[in-house]
Amino acid sequence: MNCVKSIVSDIETRAWTHHIPRLMILSNLALITGTKPIEFLDWMREQFIDASEWVMVPNVIGMGLHADGGKLMTKPYAAGGAYINRMTQSCKGCHYDPKLRVGDNACPFTTLYWDFLDRNKEAFAKNHRMGQQVNGLKRLSDLPELRVRAQEVLSGLDKGEI
């Protein structure tokens, strides 16, 4: 994924990247993959030169991973590839298509976003700010295929192939 590759390169080079890629790409990926919040927070602390506690805990736990029960943010900051494509230049030239949910060249963010919504729909149904997103699941005719593709993406991420 071009977006992850470029951000990780920045981090390796400078131990820093802007707040937006941290939130929109890294935290979003951790959120929709189900990464354990404390493990992601520890990784962020190790990687970033500006990893002070007063910034990292609220930004990672509250804002990025919605792991504080909604105390800081009223809804999870989860997004698919279409949003990332609209808000960044990262998708240009990427192997993955942000418009696709299933298939080998479907954007992992798009696949995992919809899978994340599906896995958490009962909890999100109670959140007035998530109603439109959860209702969007009803129009997905490819939800069974999406669930399979999500498992393939998660496996590929674990193996370092995606």
C-alpha cells in the first residue's frame, strides 16, 4: 500500500510524520484491523521523536483507536480507501483500487473498513453518528465475499505481503 509505505519510510528516516497520516493511515489501519490499543500505543511511543505522554495517549487511545469508550471522540475515526484517496495523494500509482471492496486489487482499507463496520454494527447502532455508515452495510451485495477478502487481507498483513 503506497500510503503505508511512504509513511513508514518517513518514520524510519525522521522518526516523525504529520498528525494527519498518523491518524488517517496508521491509527485507522490499527483500528480497522483490531490491533490491541496498548500494543499500537507502545509502537507509536517507540517510533516518534515527539511521543510525549500528554499527546500520545489521547491521540492514539482516544482519537485514533476509539479505545476510551468514546470519551474523547463521539465516533471512531475509521475510513476506507475512498476517503484516503480524496484526502491524500497516496493512492496515485498504488496497486490497490480504493473503490473496490473485494478482489485481489481491492484497497485493503476499503475492505477492512466495511468489515470493521460489519463486525461492530451492534455497538455502532447505538451511536447516532454512526447510523449512516452502519445502514450502508445493507446495500452491500458482496458482504460474504468481503468477509472472506478481509481475512485474506489480515493474513497478508500479518505475513508482510500487503
